[in-house]
Amino acid sequence: MSNELLRKLKVQFRVVGTDEWMEQSILRIRPRFDVTLRDLQPNTPYEYRCILEDLSGNQLITDWEIL
């Protein structure tokens, strides 16, 4: 999946050990882009994953990572 075919990107994230998920979406993907996660607490571990969707609706979901 290349970014020329991407239609949507979602980043889901939460404080490690909590149940409340937050989400940041980008609907207009360009060849180069950044995702800014808002309302993060300093010195707090977060876990996140990215969900990429192409023009055909296919999704690529990354494994959970710790920030």
C-alpha cells in the first residue's frame, strides 16, 4: 500500500492501562504528511496503532506500539 493510494489514516491511542481510546484522523493524505496527537499528558506512556485505508477500502492495521 503506497501513500498515492491512501484515502484515510487513523491513529488510535490511549494511556497505557486505561480503557479510554482517543482517535486522530487524516482524510486527505498527501505524499508527505504529519499526524499531531493532541491532549497528551507529559511523561505518560501511551500505546497506539495506525489504520491505513486505500481507495478500494482495504485496511492495513499496525501492531500496538508504546510511545
